[in-house]
Amino acid sequence: MHEFLIKYIKSHSTTLLSESDIQLINESFIPKKLRKRQYFQQAGEVCKYMAFIVKGAMRQYSVDDKGAEHMVRLSIEGWWAGDRESFTMLTPTIYNIDAWEESEVLIITKADMNQLRSIPAMSEMASQLDNNHAFALQKRVHSSISDPVEKRYADLAKTYPQLLERFPQHLIASYLGVTKETLSRVRHNLIKK
């Protein structure tokens, strides 16, 4: 499992990893398996770990007073899962994160993550990922307040087609902020074009 993470770090950094860097990374990330629908974290808890997904798919969502789920994030192999705010600020999270598929993850504590930032390649990777996350979040917020659902769906299909293959339509609809009926209509109209 760690080999996938090391390859990932190398692909997100121009700085070489030494053997001692790799050993420290391997010692800091703990392998964990999650059954389908098993929680990684639940609302009300403090997020004690971030997870790097080696295999599987996970979802991050909140549940409103009426019991409706609102997808915040859908994640697959090579992506990270965890509530960054809760992890960083050590405050209770409002999100549930669970495995949508049987998943294998590598988890890390905040203390170990901070220690790994002394490794130049890890620091470079973290900086690049922070930028990528900020850009994607800004784009998603802008799209959700200004683009019609047809464009949001088309952009998602173009940018992350694997999400449409791995997650059912009702989760994709929630992620886009629409009902599954609306998404069904949009998909039907796009097929007809």
C-alpha cells in the first residue's frame, strides 16, 4: 500500500525522496481497511486522521434536520479523505465520511503529518495540493451559483468521469445540489443531443 503513496508523492513533487524520508513516511502512515458503508468519521467527532485512499471510494456528507444527505465530496484512489477544518482546528466535524466501496486507506495523525512537513518533497506536495484544492473549491462554488445544472454535470463528466462510473446517480445529484429526478432529466437531454 505504501508504494502507491510514495509514487503519488513523487508525482506531486520535484524534490527527491531519500531512503530515510521514505522510511519515515512508511512509519507515519498506518494501513486501514474499511468495509462498504463503514464510517471513517461521524458528525460530532473530531477528525483525528486524514486518509489517503489506496483502493476504493469514499464520500463526505452532512445530514440535514429532515434526514437528507448533502454530498460535499466524492473521493477515489489517489485522493485524500478527511475534514480538514476539524483535523486542523481539532473541533467537532459536521460531516460523515464513509466508504462507498470496500476501501484500503493509509491514515495519518496531525502530529505525524506535521512531522512529515520537514521532508522537502512532502512540503512541496502539500503546497501543491493546497493550491489545487483551493482552485477546485473556488471553481465549484462559482459553478454552483452561476452555471445551470447541465453545464455543472457536463463539467463533472469531463473533469472526473470516473466519479460517474463509481457513484450512483442519487449521490452525483446530491453532489451537484439537485434532485435525482432533475439529474435524470439532464442526462436524458444530453443523450438526445
